[in-house]
Amino acid sequence: MKILFLCVANSARSQMAEGFARLILGESVEVASAGSEPSGKVNPFAVEVMREVGIDISHRRSKNWDDLPSSFFINLDYVVTLCA
């Protein structure tokens, strides 16, 4: 299964969703997050909140959906949007 969490900045909500999904679903599911207009950094408050629940997203980067490998989009199962 492949899941993409998509928002505008890819700096907080989608990064957090990706972190939770990786923890809950494990390695059997391919998970990614991206944005349509990435901010270029992950929000430090998101990093801190996730650290508080035991999930490290400090090594993640804000990225455009175009930065994902084209192979990720083949047989993509779900796209979850997290913004207005």
C-alpha cells in the first residue's frame, strides 16, 4: 500500500501525519508527504510536538510533490489532503 499526505507547505500537518503513519503502519506501507508550495523547512513546533510523543521527524525536509520519485505514484492507493 502507498499513501501520500499532501498539503501546501509540507511543514507541519503532513509531516506529522507521515510520522504517525510510519509508526502505526510500519514498513509494510510506503508513506510520503509533500506540498504544492513547500516552505523549505519543517516547522520546529511540529518537530517538538512529535518528539513529545516519541516520534522523531527532525531529519525530514519540506518537499514538493515533484521531488518524490515517479515510481511512488505508480499504484498509489491514497492521497490524504491536510489543508484548505
